[in-house]
Amino acid sequence: MPKRILVLLLAGLLTLISFGGYGEKGVPAIGMAVEFMDHAACAYVAQDKGWFAEAGLNLSAYESYVTGMALASALARGDIQVAYICLVPAINAYANAGVRIKIVAGTHRYGYGLVVDPNKVKTIEDLERPDVRIGCVREGGAVDVLLHKVMDVYGLDQDRILSKVRRMNPPSQILAIKTGQLDAAFLPEQWATMAEELGFKMLLTSQDVWPEMQGSVLVVKEELIEEHPEIVRALVEVTQRATDWVNQHPDEAAVIMAQQLSVTGEKVLPAKAAEVAAKFEITPEVLLRSMGRLKYTIAIDPSTVQETIDYMVHLGYIRRAFPAEEILDLSFLGDR
């Protein structure tokens, strides 16, 4: 899809929103969107343990999305004010569509990888071969940006590679791998580790090409900060609590994630992809291995955000460069 069309589509999807009413105790109801990935482990754990409710947060909606781009579009809806989302689509929503959001915390670093058929792809340079079929999410997604970073770092022929990339969401890539239609795939976790279960090899991870890469973040609408900063503060505190728990109890966290994703998958995955996910069950063992490839932390370095912004400008994925401080509000982190 041409970049200009991508920008126009995104701009058409995203608009300003309003709050979704009030709960029984007069607490404003907020809608939350999360990624259908272990990137959002803290959110899934907090929901499972009831910590959002315990903190006095009134969730009018709690929905999962297969991709960060789809989740970014959900921010346009009147019942979504909070999102656990990959940094790249968050920047897209802010820079291209003027969605008034602020990043108030990180959730993890890294979390993306390149998996390959080891019988066909031995080296990174093999990606240039015309017979190697490559899967990736659509242009402007976090893993697509990683694809470009890999091509830059390894000096690969971009025209040769991009001309044969097959654009599809992560579960569709897993289905294509299972049916022998892909030889390589750029995937976010937990999908990359699931591909290993199908016999693919992790050829590289985001750590290999992008040191300290910021993965996902917690974003809120600016209106929420302006009108109810106490809600944002509670969200950050719950996120910290859940992140600490995930780091301290990885085995239990993997079990919770497996249960949460299995139930949620019935609602958000395409039918065929849901069948694949159900067959492999997104097991605790797979999730534990996958989660070990992420660094869960709510700390966020503005310089890493700036690096991502600048690289997206270089790729032509956002219209303008801007200082990271425009999209960041780290005042709720305190000394964390």
C-alpha cells in the first residue's frame, strides 16, 4: 500500500473522542484497548487479578486487538481513552492523524523477531533471494519498521526485498507458515515464538539490530490527563504493580497470559487464525519463552522515543519530525 494512502486511511479512521459515562460511585468510566500479545502482559495480569477495579478504575470497555494499527484506530472511538500499544502505531496516530494522546509510561522493550525456515534461509542475506517468501505486517506497523531497520543494518537491497513482502497480520502469517506459504516472517511476540513451534528458527530479535528499542507504551487521551489526572496516576500505579509481579512470577504470569489469550482469541482472531491458535493453545511454555525475550519495565527513555520518531520520518511514515516531549508526559512516573 502506498505510504500516502496509508496516511490518508489512518487519518480518516482517527478522530477525537469523549468520555463514556460514569460508574455507580461517580468515577468516570474509561475504555481500555490492549494488544492481543504478551506485550500487554501487565494489563492482562492486572485485569485477571482485579487490580484495575481495586484501584477504583471503572472500565466501561476492555478490548483486545490483533495489531497495533487496529488498536490505534480504536482510539478514535468514544469508549476508548486508554491503550497499551506498540510505540510505532502510537506515534503514527499522533503525528499523522492528530490524535491527542500522551505516552505516560512504558510497558516493555524489544519484543519482535525474524523467524525463518532453517532449510531455506541460512543467513540474513538469503532474504534477497527471489525464491524466499517473506511475511510482514502492513506498512507503518512496528514490525515493518523493524524490517526496514534490518535492511539498513545489513545493507540489504530494499527494492528486491520489499517487492516480494506479503502483507498480513501476525495470526495470518502463522497460518501461512503452517501451510508452507512463507519462508521468513517478521513477527511480534508471542507470534514469533509460536512460529518456532512450527519448526521455524529465530534468526534474529530486535535486540540484535536496535539496542534499547522501546516496544509498547501506555497511552491516554490528553482529555483524561486534563480532567482526571487521578485516573492516569492510578493506571500508572497498577501498571507498575502488574509489571513488578510479572517480573517476579514469570511462570505464573505465563499461565495467566495463556488463559487470558485463549479466551480473548475467540473474540478477536479471524476464524482460520483462531483455529491455528487453538491448536497450538498459546501454551504457558510458549509464552514463558516468548516473555523471556522482552524486558518488562515501565521506565521509558525519551531519547529512544526520539530515535523512533526520527527513523519514522526517515522512512516517510510520519509527516513531520517533532520533539519526543510533545507526545510524552512522564510526570506520573515520579522516581520510577
